[in-house]
Amino acid sequence: MTFPKISTTKIRAVVTALTGRIKTGTLDVRAVSETLTDIVGGRDADGAWDWRLAHDLVQIAAGRVAGVDYARGDATLSQLGALMERALLHKLGVVVQMGFVAQIS
């Protein structure tokens, strides 16, 4: 599987925006789509980004809100449990994939 080519600057901007949405309780599927479309500069239907990438970026944002630092490897089971609970509350069903998250963080 290949991911759309998006600059690190744009990836970080998306994660920052999604983190803010999680903190304010305004994250939903539409918000994810609008955020990626606005920051990346194109729609998923046009191949500018895909939902797999969106899912991974939501994971990173949720991890930031939960205070998990994947790059240092200090994610405890309780932190991951809190992360999963928050994701479920936002109806986005997060599955933590440590390798990709650590590379982007």
C-alpha cells in the first residue's frame, strides 16, 4: 500500500488541527475530510489523500491528546486504553499501529 505524497509540514498541520478538534469535541468524519481537503489542497476522491492516511493521522492526534509519546516508547496499557475510549466516543474506531505513528510523530 502506498500513501499519497504529502509534505511533512502539511502532515503536522493536519495533526495539529485534528488534535484541536478532539480537544473541543468537534471531531467527526466530516471534520476529518474537511481538514485534510483544506490543508492538503485536494479531495480524497481526486487522490490527494486517502482514508487510510486520515485514520492514521487521527490516531496520532488522539495519542497527543491522551499524552502518549510513541517516539519515546512510553505508551502504557492504561494510556492506550484511554486513547481507544476517546476514539470510540468520537465514532472513529482507532486501532493503534505503533510503527507508523512513531515515524510521523
